[in-house]
Amino acid sequence: MDPLRNPYAPGAGTPPPELSGRHDLLEQTRIALGRIRLRRHAKSFIAVGLRGVGKTVLLREAVRLARADGFQVCFIEAHEHKRLAELLVPSLRAVLLDLDRLGRLSADVKRGLRVLKSFLSSIKLTYGDAELALDIDPEPGVADTGDLDIDLADLLSAVGRAAAARDSQIVVIVDELQYLNARDFGSLIMAMHRCVQEQLPVLLIAAGLPHLVGLAGQAKSYAERMFDFPELGALSRTDSDRALLAPAQAQDVDITPEALGEIYETTRGYPYFLQEWAYHAWNCADGSVIDRADVVAAAKKVERQLDASFFRVRFDRLTHREKTYLRAMASLRGPSVTASEIAFVLGTKTQSLAPMRGGLITKGMIYAPNRGGTAFTVPMFDDYLRRAMPDWVPPTAKGDPVSKSEVAI
Ligand SMILES: Nc1ncnc2c1ncn2[C@@H]1O[C@H](COP(=O)(O)OP(=O)(O)OP(=O)(O)O)[C@@H](O)[C@H]1O
Ligand SMILES: [Mg+2]
């Protein structure tokens, strides 16, 4: 079919033609925003899920809803090599300058700008002076201790007050939250805690990989009471069918039940893969119906393309030892495997692999779905590893203690 009319949108953060199966979380977002607007308490939330389930898409939708509700939005994407302060300052500065422009002189808004100036002087940032120039004096004794826990709480509280003075609200939206280091994460939680205690109109909506729940608890023990951690997962069969059918039918194209079933079975309902499969099946189809044969014809193309890009970029970020570790994990074929099972396959001790496991969690490649368990954060990465390293043989299979046939590879 005409690729120009292809409605599907495989990508990163690309809004899907039909945002399916997220009704409850969007409703939760609407209610939280609405309550903050009414100056009532609303729980901030951190959505967690594997790669490609639609976290960024959801956050983008939250931005849209918040803007429509008159919120000031501070959107950042956490980064392994960037400090939280570095990421937050430009957008908090923009928010404050915007609030300043919004009406007549406001003491709270001017104070917000002075507190930001204090914050800038205490936290050494790597910006050029011109980029963050603020033609105002600092607020002595506020946000200037050099301790991020205190200074960020001072700053966010001052920004919240400035927003309240303008009858506005702030939503801080953070994507890839798991990349914040423990210190920065702790400071962010403390700053939100302060805003809650002072009943300021500030909400945090964030998203990241599943191990964030544990990280939040480690950073501050009260985090689990402050935030909800809704899980974003694969779509149900019904939601998957809707995600695929609605965009097609909007263009008078149909998809047979067999084709829908085939896509669901292959993709297991993971949103990113659904978009990829549907996109290629559309291009393979003739006429105005996508049938199972089109999906089967598309499958090889999709697999080749994913191997060359989506999976490959992640694979290339790994060291040789990390690849071996993950390949051993893939050989166990479980949704979740234990560290000792992996160590057994590699013929070594669990403890000696602990730093590697920790490093792979930090890199966002694996997570612990339960105590002692290990699973991939990228759906179907295990299948890919078996394709990418077909000749790999576990060390235990080479020697005596376990015969090759006893370890599935
Ligand atoms: N609810 C949904 N229904 C259909 N498609 C969706 C849905 N949510 C996301 N998608 C599609 O899935 C793909 C991945 O979405 P997104 O980038 O938001 O995932 P993510 O969870 O942020 O992934 P990552 O962890 O890699 O950043 C996009 O192509 C998007 O269009
Ligand atoms: Mg994302």
C-alpha cells in the first residue's frame, strides 16, 4: 500500500496514531493536574516500564495536558553524564522569566529569580555566563549552601511560590529518571517533599526503567509514600488490536483477524514492536486489506531492520565481557533468571559477577524484576543475542562438570 499514507509511527517518543491502553494512567494524570490546579494535594507519580512500552509518549501527552491546563512545564531528560542541576536550571529559568513577564511586578516572582541566582552561584555549572545571565541580585542565605539537598529544595519551593503568585502551577516532567545518580535523585525527592509540605502547586511526573522503584526507596525511604509507581507494560490483545485497527480504518483499510493475531503473537503486544510490524505490513500489502501473508512477509524485513538498529545500538554499547554475561543470560531462556544461574553457566562465582551485574543495571540493560532475579529491559533482546552470537558456547559446556547438552544455548 502507499507508503505515503502509512499511519504507523515506529520510533522513540513518536506519538502513535492511536494511543491505546493507557486510559487509566492518562485519567490519573488529568486528575492529578486538576487537583493541583485547585490547590489540593495530588500524588506525583513515576511510571515504570521496559524499553519501547511508551513512557516518553505518555510524558509528552502529560506535557500537552498540563499546558492546556495552564501549567508551567519543566521537561527534562536525565542523562548518565549530566547533573540534575545542569538539566533543571535552563528550564526553571525559562519558567521564572515567563512568570515574570505574565503580569505586574510580583514580589514572589522576583524572589524566585533571586533564589535562582543564588542557586547558580552555589552550584558550579558548566554553562557560559551569557546563557544563564540573570540581571538580578542573589537572595542571600537561600539556595546558596552548596548542598544540593538544601539548595534544590529552596529553589523549587521559590519557583512554586512564584507560580502560585501568578495563579499558575508547575509540573516537573523527567524522562529516563533512572539515569540520575543517587545523590541527585535524593535531592529531587527532598525538593518535592518540601513543596508537598508547603502545599505548593508543584507536581512531578516521571518515567523510567523498572528498577527505579528500588532506586527511589534507596535514595529516600519515604519515597514510596510520596509517589505512585504505575507500571506501563505490553498491551492486551484488545488494546493491541485497537492500536493497529483504528489508524487503518481511518483510511478505509482493514486488517484481518489472522493478521492481527500474527502481529500480537510476534510482538507480544509491545508498543514499539507493534508500530514496526504494522508499518512494514502496511507497506507489504496490496489493495485495502492487510492479511496474515503481509505480516509474514514483513516479519523478515522488520527483524533485519531491528537487528541493524534498535538492538544493534544497544549491543554496541557493551564490552565483550558484558556481551558474554548477557548471552549466558539469554541461554537460560527465562523471563527472569537468577544471578547464580548465570554464574553457573559461566562457570564462575556469583560474587565475582556482581560488579558486572551492577554495571549492566546502571547502563539500563537489565533489571531485577524480583528479589534475586535478573531480566532484560529491552523486550526480545534475548532472541537478538542468540541471533547475534550464534556460535557462543557456555564455558561450562566446554568442560566436564556440565555437558553441552545440559545447557540450552
Ligand atoms: N499506547 C500505545 N499504543 C500504540 N503505540 C504506542 C503506544 N505507546 C507508545 N507507542 C509507540 O511505541 C514506540 C515507543 O514509544 P516510546 O518511545 O514512548 O517508548 P519508551 O517507553 O519511552 O521507550 P524507551 O525506554 O526506549 O525510551 C513509539 O513508536 C510509539 O509510537
Ligand atoms: Mg523513552
